[in-house]
Amino acid sequence: DPQRRMEMIHLLRNQGSVENFESRMRRKDGSLQWISINARTVRDTQGKILYLEGTMQDITRRKEAAEALAESEERYRTAIEHSNDGVAIINKNGRHQYVNRKFVEMFGYSSPEEIIGEPVILVVHPEDRERVSTMNQRRWKGEPAPSRYEFNGITKDGQTIFIEVSVTGTIYRNEPVLLVYFREVSERKLAEEALLRSHKELEHLNMVKTKAVHHISHELKTPL
């Protein structure tokens, strides 16, 4: 790479050495390889460069693996960014390391920067913070913890929303993390609560009806 070659020459002239200087180099057969160079200048008593000495290492496989990993991560990130579920990556300190667009929207924030670096309980309603924190602590310790559960979430402006989550452990940038999928189920929960209330009201009416029937029956059987 002619440009990188000139950069290296400039560094050697000004600094006297380079370490782990990476560049592409064309082989005799025309194919390209990645190399890492460690070199220094050897000068005479007048400061004139006599020659260079150093080493070159072929790092082609490492660079190709890194590029493949970066491409894979970018494809995965693109898929997550367009997911209909909120997605968060939680580090071992219990803080948000990554959140997608849907997560930001779900909890009423303006950008990921408002959330990244903040603790998990930022989006958990105060009533459920202890329960959620305990489950996360158990999971990091390798103790049994549910992979799916629900909790009361809280938006930036203080509204309560119902959240269903799915949690799994994975590796992100060579570090163990939790990959968490969030789905708002407020409408379903409200419908379930309304149905439960309806059932209770029906049971109450049936109880009142039964008592009334028994009372009337008793009166009919009792002579004046």
C-alpha cells in the first residue's frame, strides 16, 4: 500500500521507530497479505540513517477473522435495530451496554445515549426493582433464575407499562453479557385484568342470586 508505506517512512524519520504498524502488501503472485511491522532506524554519528532493522509478521488470517467478525456483528446489529422488540445488552455491572431503537421508543427516551451506561433498574418500576435486581444477581452467580418473566416498567415521564422479557447469556466483544428482549404487553395485561374483574363480578352476582333464591324458597316453604 503506497500510502501506508509513506506513512511508515514519515514515522521512522520523525520518531525513529514503529511498532505494530499494519499494512497490506502484495505478494509475488499478486495476492494481498496483511503484515505487522516493528522497525527502527540505525543512524551514524551524524544522525544520518544508515539502514532499518526490524521484523515483519504475516497477520492476514487474524485480519480476515476480525473483518469477518465485524461484518457478522454489523449484520446482527442491523437485524436487532429493526426488531419489533426492544433489545438490550447488559454487562456484568448491571448496566446497559447497548439498546436498540425500539427499546428507546418503548420507554419514552430520545436516544440510546440517555440509557447506555445507566443501571438496569432505570426502566423498572420501584415496586419491582428489588425482584428484578435479585433475579439478575442470581443469573450472574450461575444460580437458577427464570429466562422469561414479566415486570412493571417505567417510562422516562413516569408512566407505568407492563413488560415481558426473555433473557439469555452470550458473549459480546469478548465479554460475558446478558442479551435481553423486551416486549410491551400493557394491552394484554389490561385485558386480562378486565376479564378477571368481570369473572369476579359474575361470581358475586351468582352468589347474590343463589342467596336470593334460597331466601325466597325458604319464605315459600314457611307457613304464615
